[in-house]
Amino acid sequence: MSSSTDTDTDTDNTDSSLSLSTAITKTDTATATELIAITAPFKQPRKCDSQWTRTSAVSTDDDDSTSTVAILVSNAVASCYPSGWDDVVYYSRFNFNPAVCPSDWVYYDMGDVVGQSTAYCCKSGYTRLTEDDYKILAAAAISTHECGRWTKNTEDQVTTDNTKTTPNTVPGQTLRVHQAWTISWAASDTSTLTPQLPTLTNASCLVIDYDEEFL
């Protein structure tokens, strides 16, 4: 478990029951297969920072002791995504081409696949999950989220959310996770993108400064 935590100041609008149809259900009838293009940084509405589903997982430490880890899973609400997002078949919804990351997000795990540059996008303050983080999510049967951060809960949140500390519960720490956006672009696409992303080779992280003069 990561020991690095931030003080959690977001306002939570949480659902106490986990439904990983956080955007996708078995009755989904979307049929579009063409990926959505994002040629300029998409800015998510502020309300999207407060859409969460609460769950937990039992984590086993190296000494075989166990603890319950609180998890907040970002709800994928259609209004938080580009127009037409929920018309795309569910398994391609978080893939965009050609595309740039949303405003103030961070590019991770850039690479080249079959002649196209690729990257994962995580919100500012989030990183790609560690191996330990993935183990915690696996214990909660969550397999579709790749970006996360550990936060330290404030006393107000514990009171507001009626969260009670129980024996063997990790005190004051919550793992927040959201699905990464997977973007790709060809060299021929760069002139249409803002910012004009380079053709990438393998790298771990790229932070785009949206205040640069290309805007």
C-alpha cells in the first residue's frame, strides 16, 4: 500500500453500493464503433469531481495481517465526457483517436503501437496504479480502472459520510480510482491537434503545459 497521501478536500457525492456499471450496464444498446476524436483539450465539468461510488476491499500485508481499505470509484456519467460518448460501444468508450488528453490531465506510458503514438491520460494528482494498488482493486473485483491516488480523509468527511472506523480498517486513507483515457494519434494527425503532440517513443510520463503559446 502506498504511504503517500493527500488531504482529501473534494466534496463527495457517493453511493454506498458498488455498481461497476458506473457507466455501463448489461442493457447498454450503444452500437457506434468509430472512436471519438478529441482535437483540443476537453475540459470536464467541475461536478465530475464529485461523482463516486464507495466500496472497500480487504488487503493482506506482507506479514499476513489484513486491513480493510476504503475505495472510491469514479462514476462515468455521460455529461462528463465528449458529446456522443455514450453512443460508442461500451468496450471502446475510453479509447479516443486521434486525441489529446483532457485539460490539465497528465500523459502516462507513451509508446508506439503499429505506427501510432499512444498514451494513457490520468487526472492531475492521479498516477497509474502500482502493483499493490491493483491487488487491492482485484480484491474488490474492480478491473477497469488504471488511475488512482491515496487521500487522507478529513474529520468532516468521516462525519458527513457516516463512515465509522472499525477494527483493522486503514485509518483515514482512501484509494480513489478512475478509468484512464487511452488516446492515440498518427504522425499525420499532429497538425490537427492542439497541442501538436510529438510522435512518441516509449516514455513514462509527459506533462503538457496548457498555458504555452500554442493555445
